[in-house]
Amino acid sequence: MERAECNRNCWISAAIAGVVVLLFTAGIGDLHWLAGLFLGVVTFVLFGALMVWLVCHERPELFEEGAGLTGTDWQRAAVDRQPETLLVGGSLGPEPFTSEAQMPIVAGAMPAEPLVEHRPEPKPAAAAKVAPGADDLKRIKGIGPKISDWLNAQGVTRYDQIAAWDPATVDDFAQRLGRMGGRIEADDWVGQAKLLAAGGETGHSRRVDKGEVG
């Protein structure tokens, strides 16, 4: 259907609707004929404009049979109908990234080598400084560098010393350590020290030996 013919038919239908409203309101109803005429004109304008927009407004057929158009073809046809200011490359999807598009190769020239980010290799963990004849108390879970230094200052430098602690000694060191004193029993320093003093090892001591724990 041609658009001009479609518009004409829509306005004819709107005129009929306006006459019906005029007759209903003025001839049959109780309103004055001027009020009926006003309502008829309003109906004619609104109904006609609505019909033209709904029926005659040009829209692309999404699923037109026999046209052989793909989804991309329909997008291109829709873009062609828009003003030039709306022709944005993003409407048809981003172009695939290619190294040739970003870095043209000149005849006789070799392509530049790709930039590789050089990150400094992690430095190996520094070996724990242990006084000669002393054990590394940090191999006991719950004893960090500060507590290890504090124990050394108290004269505790070997596993067998901690392994020999009795409950009274544990309570004494717990009180002297303050809020960290609860870790003596929570982490079982005495049990770990006995195992390490006998030449055994724990999961924590293995991690310390590998440098995974400072």
C-alpha cells in the first residue's frame, strides 16, 4: 500500500469517527451541537494522527519471507535510513582487532617485536638469622620474629627448653607475654617443641624451611 493512499484512508476513517461522535453527542445525546462539533473535530484529529502513525509509519520488516536478508543486512538497511550523524560504526558491532590495522607493515621492514613487560623476579626469602647453638624458634607455630627475639632475650633459645616447660612455667610466660600469652597453649608450643627437638618436623616448620613463612 502506497503511503499517500494509506494516509488518505486513515484520515477518511478518522472523519467517519468524528461524524459518529458528533451525531452521538449532539443528535442523540444532551450536549449542544457546538460541543458535539468540538468533540468530533478532536476525535478526527487525534484518531487520524494515531491511525497514520500506527498503520502508515514506515518500519523495516524483521522477518520478511523470501527477502533473503540476514540480521546484519537488516541492521545495515536500518542504519541507511538514519541521518548521517547517526551512522556510527558501533551500530554494526566493533570491528575485529587485527595487528595489521594497528601497525602497518612497510615493505622491506620487519615488524617490531612485541613489547613484553619485564617484572622483577621475586627475591628469595632471606635466611633466618639464628645464633650459633640456638634453634630457630620461628619454626614453632605461633612464634613470630618479635616473640622469638623476646624469648631469646629471656634466655630461651632451644626447642628442648620449651619442651621442658611445666604448667607453672607456661602460666608464667603467658602472663609475661600479655595478650599473646594465650598462644602458648592454643598452638601447643610445648608439643611442637618436643617434636622438633627430637628431629621431627611439622607442617608449619616445613613452610618456614621453604621460605613460605617469614
